[in-house]
Amino acid sequence: METKVDTSVTINGIKYVPESQGCLYTGSGDIKIVVLQRGHVLVGILEKEGSQCRLHNASVIRKWGTSKGLGEIAQDGPKSGTKLDKCNGTVEFDYLTVIFAITCKEASWKRVL
């Protein structure tokens, strides 16, 4: 008989689980495509506290793979030509480095993040 132990930790109402169990962040937040200064384009679950931002379950969008720009993958999710590079965790940045952000349709991205 195997006993399962919950090894997650909740900090400030956000539940974190060990990397070996998959998703590192299970809290709530909007899935956003964030364009940062110097051309960095990322996607993940955005958490903002003051000017400090965290993008959980983040990936760099190396290649959009669209014919209609970032709005297309925000709505429809990644295409066959979209190239995502997982960041293996959380990306942190200051809000002042954000050029713009697009709210993604959650159902289209949930399977990827």
C-alpha cells in the first residue's frame, strides 16, 4: 500500500508544488503574452505585485508561426509553426520593462502551460 503525501507549499495564498510533480505554480492569474524591452517575447501566468512581475510556467516565444501576429496565438494558442522555449520556472522582471501585454484565451494555452 502506497501512501501519498502532499508536498505542496502555500505562500500568501499561492500554492507551489515540487518541480518533479509538473507545474511549479498553481495559483490564479491571467495567461499573458508579454513583450519586454529589447524584443523579448514571453508567455505565462502573470502575477504582479507593485512593480515586480512574475511570469509563472513561462516560455520564450522564439517563433510566432502566425500570419496575423501575436493576437492570433493569444486567441487560438500556439500554431504548428510556433516555437516555445520553456524557462523551467518563473521569470521575474520590473513592470517598467513591459512594452505591452496581451491577455490570452485560457483554454487555448492551458494544455501548453
